[in-house]
Amino acid sequence: MTDSYVAPAPPTDVRDLVTGLIPDHELSPPDAEAVTRLPSFASKMHACEQACGQPYSELPHEVQDALVLRRLQQMVHTVRLNPLWRARLESAGVLRAPRTYEDWQRIPLSDKEVQRDFFMGSRDGMVVPHGRGGFEIVASGGTSTGSPLETVYALRELHDTYRVAGRFLGTYQLSAHLTGDEPKWLMTTLADYQMWSSGTMVGGVLQSVPDVNYIGAGPVTAPVLKHLFSYQGPKALMGISAGIAILAELGADMNQRSRESFRAALYGSGVLSRRSRTELKALYPNLSILSYFAATQAETIGLQLSEAGPELTAVPGLHLIEIVDEDGRWVPEGAEGELVVTRLHAHEAPLLRLKLGDRMIRRPRLEGPGPKAQQFEFAGRTGDVLHLNDSQYSAVRAYDALRDELATAGVADLDQVAHEVQFVNHREERTIVLYAAVDDVLGLTYRVDTVLGPQGLHGLFVNALPRSLSLFNDGEANPASIAKTGYGFQVRFVPRHSPDIERTRLGKVPLVLDRG
């Protein structure tokens, strides 16, 4: 915050403001038919902007929090019209809408089994039956399991979320990169199979970014990318991490003007290795590389607004983002927890407090000038856990510790040499293998063997793993106790695109695989 910035005062009576925006007769609809007539939450956000004279994303937190709580109260009243939801809430002791955010945290968390039971098959968890029409079914292959999982959206509200997220993305993430008077281009290499969430939903957001030209390219070859980048004007491109990394290969034959026109790469699905970042920036001199964090159930969860830090910023008014502990309570700032999302634009098919399978670190909220929004930092998938007997170790932190140990030992910096990494836990054999896809397989293998040898490598793992204990097992193990597990540890270097590193059907690389 700059010294000269003074946050505008909130309206004199915030309670009256939000009660007027969502009046009592809309707060608790009497039946499903009445739900279909409820004004959209996007219209309430717009009315709030007009009343306060500011863009919704820049409204004081006090105003945003009050309106979102009022919307959550409306959602609980709405879901209670459905017998499955009413029984689920009452079994957890939730008999009325939450009066405070503290009350809200008593609502049970939903997982993907709840999502499957309520919104697949007969879809009995919908407040408004899908027999009425007006819905879109969107599916995901999943990062960890590859198993399809469906979500149901009312089309009228889905398009609202595209506009809300698109405006935020264009204003706060892309505006500094797509500059000048030439035509501006926003592309995606996500495959749009209509039912798959990636191209369909993220594409919907990208199409709604103001003042840009959209291209849904899908997977591209080098000649296609060369053609697209020949268009006059600055360009941004969104894709999964692997789809962004490969642009360093696909663009090798481009001319200098085309390469200089690539200004922003937005990557989804986890992390992009330092090696990939280095290669991309070497080829595209004006490129900024930023995270676009999304999921099937939430087409825009968090956007990295600057390369200066890893924090992701939530789009105000799009979802309620929570970082929770194992009891569903909010963790304090600086602590790690599980990501939980509630879509605010969902009258007909709401899904409360859904765990997405990601771990985040809660960061301080953004204060003005600019957006006032929640921030958090990606800490890995919930399934990114290495199990040694009864102890659980964060694979993300295990990798960080091993990377540091290997660099200190003079072997290599994995961030610099590895294109992809993956842990495979062979539980019956009691062996954990870290695979790293590299260019110099023989040279790095020889260096590990000569510098460390089997015993040195084992000791390196044993010393690194205690630094990677997961949140709820901190302090549970030490090098001596790990040595007593009987586990063996290996690092195997493999060629790039090696089948030894397994991928899901959508081309994603899970960090951890468990084998019997």
C-alpha cells in the first residue's frame, strides 16, 4: 500500500445495504419454482457497485464480506428445499442459515463423493431438477485418478461467471502485458471437447476478457503456433503446465518479431518447473509467466497477478474461497490447509464447501489500491503425500528438501535440469523412487553414483524427509525413525517424455503415485 492511498469509507450502514440488495422475500424462496425466478448474484454485485460508486473488486472488504454472507444465507435456505441437502445439513446439526462466518464453518465439507452422489446419475442433489432444461454438464478427467467427475451449471449463471472472471483477469492480470494500440490476442491451447471443463469453461472466461481477440487454438503444432504468433500485436496464451513448457520447443523457428510479441503465459494444473521457465524466457524475451489456477467446479479460483510473488488472488464475488484445517475451520494467515470452494453463482444447483483436493497457504488479503481480495499460495495436491508406514510426508516439501540436498552435495539443481519429476511409492517393496526427466541422463546418473553412491543417497533421503512432514504430523519422525522403516530410496534420471513418468489421460503428471 502506498503512503498516499486512503481507502474509501464503506457505506454508513452496510447491513442496510446488503439487506436491500438481497431482500427478505428473496432470501428464503418457498419452492424450486421460486428459485428459478431469483435475480442472479451477478446483478446484486452490479447493484452494489452502483450504490458504492466503485468496481466490485475494489469495494472495501467490509462490504464484500457482508454481501457474500447474505448470499451464503440465501444458499443455505435454498439447498434446504432439497431433501438430500436438508438431511445432510441437519445430520451435522445445521438447522438454519448461518448468522456469521463462524456459523458457516459448521456446515459440513463436501468431497468428490458427495459431488458424484448429488450431481451424477439421477442428479438428486439439484434444487431445480435438470428436467427443466437450461443446464450444462461439464466433466473433468481429474489430475490424480483420471476418473470422470461431472458438475451441473445453470447456463444463465455460468455466463455471468465468465463475465465476472474475464473482466477481473483482463483488468488486473493482463492489462500490464497487453499494451499499445495494436490488436491484442488471447489464446488457449486447452482442448475444447465441450464436455471437458478445460477448454469449455476456461475458454468461456477468456472469451469474456474485454478488448482482446480470442483464439481457441486447442493443441498446436509448431507450424500452427508460428502462424498464430505471426499476427500483429501482443499476445497472451493460456494452457496446462505441460502445454506452456513445450512452447519453448514449438517456437524455436519463429522470427524475432513473433517471439517478442509473446507477453504473458498463463499456466494451469499445478507448477511450472524452473527449467521450463528459463527456457521460455530465453526464447521469448518479453514474456511474463503467471499462474491461472482453476478446476472443473471453479473456472477461475486464483490468478497470479505478478511474477514478484507466488500468491494467487481470488476473483472477488465469484466464489467463497476457504483454506481450512481437518475440522473445516479456517486456518490462520501463514498456515497451510485444504482448499474449499463454494460457488456463489449457483441458484439452481448449489454445492456447499467443496474440497477440491488442493493444499494452500493462506496469505494476507490484498488491500487497496486496486483489488481487495483474498490471497493464497499453492502448496500441492492433497494426494501429494508420501506414506511411510503410519507417517505422512508432504511430497512437495520432500522434493524441495531433496532438491536442496542434491544441490548442496554438488550433484545438480533439479529445478534447473529436470523437465518433470514424479515420486513412485512401491509400498510392498518398501521403496520410494524419485523420477526426474532430464536431457543428460547418463551424465547425471554417473554423478549421483560417484558423488553419493547408494548409501549416500539413502542418507540424503533420510535427512530430508523429516523436513517434509505434512501439516497434521509435524514432529512425528526423525532421521533415525525413518531409517528404521526399512524403506529404500532411489533417484532415477530418465529421458524427456519417458513412459517411466506416468500421466493421466489428459496429459497431467501426478507428483505421487502409490503402487502396491
